[in-house]
Amino acid sequence: MINSWKALGVTLASFTRKKVTAEYPKEHLPVDERYMGFPALLWDSSRDEPFCTGCMVCVRYCPTQCMKAEMHDNPKFASGDSHRRKIIETFEINLNRCILCGICVDVCNFDAIEMSHEHELAGRGRNDQRVDLPQLLAMGRKYQTETGWKPSKPNALSPKEKEAQAAAAAAQASETPATPRPAPLITPATAPMTAVATASAAQLLDPATTVRPAHIPPAPDMGDSQDKEAAAG
Ligand code: SF4
Ligand code: SF4
């Protein structure tokens, strides 16, 4: 009898307790910030194009081989508006086969793919979970908006930005007045060498005017003066 009253007390107490469950699918509980849902492709707003270059690294590393990607030449690189020579053209992930391992995110060198918070993609058909490039980008943009995602490193300069930077540097250099070169410092130790360095080529070739540093003794007389005296006598 006492146990029955205890059980009734527990039941009555649970009426006043805050609910920890939700009536899915009418209600959705928020997912954790680090929740790993389906992979999604991210959008580079500064260039107005995807981060993905279609390099296929993630495709090669995917353990379930559920990804496909093709790249093409980036028209924005040709016009100088983007630093990406290649850009993704088609991308497909079969989310039915994806095991949410996150390897594609780890191996991507371009911050182009993230495990989004997307986890409700139920369907009835065999291929209903094959998502293409626009769908992957839409998932990525939603994830970026919800989480305030930022790339880990800034973009490289585009050809137009490089040109502008070079022009600005050239303009700055032309505005700066040329600094006069300081006169060479001549000391007693460096004077002989300075004299040799500043002598003209003619002086150096003419024995009569050869500039000789003070510390080098004159060449010994090899008999020319005796011959001259004998000839005079
Ligand atoms: S998501 Fe990353 S690794 Fe995969 S193709 Fe795009 S750039 Fe390459
Ligand atoms: S999370 Fe894993 S299984 Fe899914 S696409 Fe990426 S690498 Fe493949």
C-alpha cells in the first residue's frame, strides 16, 4: 500500500517537470553547434562563387565512394576577378551512402566543404538522396548563415587585385623623393684604396702617373738608370 502511494507521488511529480522530449516531426530540437550532418559545399561571398575548385581530393578519399565532381576553367579568373583558375562545374553526393565520417572535410585544402547541420532528407525513391551542386551549395549557404562560418585563411589576390596593388606601390614610390647617396667615408686606412678606385683608366696604364698606395714601396731599379748614365758618359 505504501509503495502504491510512493508511485503515485512520482507520477504526480512528473506532471510538473519540464519536458525534455519534442513531438517530432511537429517540433524540432536545435542541434548542437558541433553536430555533424550531411556534407555541404560552401559559398565564397567575396568572389561570388563556390570555394570548391573541383580538385577531386575528397572524391578520392571518400571511403564509400559516394561523391562525383568535375571542374572547368573559371571564367572569373580569365576576367581577372578571381584567383581560382579552376572552379567546380558539377558535384554530386549520394547521401544514402554517406556515412558522415567527415573525411571529405578533413582532406579539402580549400575550405570548400563542411559537415552541415542538415539531417532530415528522407525520401521514398532509391535515388532521392543524390544531391547535386545547387542543392549542396544551398545546404552550405544555410549552414554559413546559421553558424556565421568564416574561412580559415584569407583569399589569395586575384589578377586585378595584384595589378591594383602593383600600381599603388609604383605610385607611392614615385611620390617619395629620392634619397641622396651619402659621400663615401674616406679615412687614412681607406685613402690608398680610394685613390686606386677613383683613378682613371689612363692613369692606371701610364707608369708615370700610376697611382700607388702609400703602403706599397716603389719597384726596385733594374739597371735602366746605369745604362742611361753610361750612355751620357
Ligand atoms: S570539396 Fe574540396 S577537396 Fe572536394 S573537390 Fe572541392 S575543393 Fe577539392
Ligand atoms: S562524410 Fe565521409 S562518406 Fe560522406 S561524403 Fe564525406 S568522405 Fe564520403
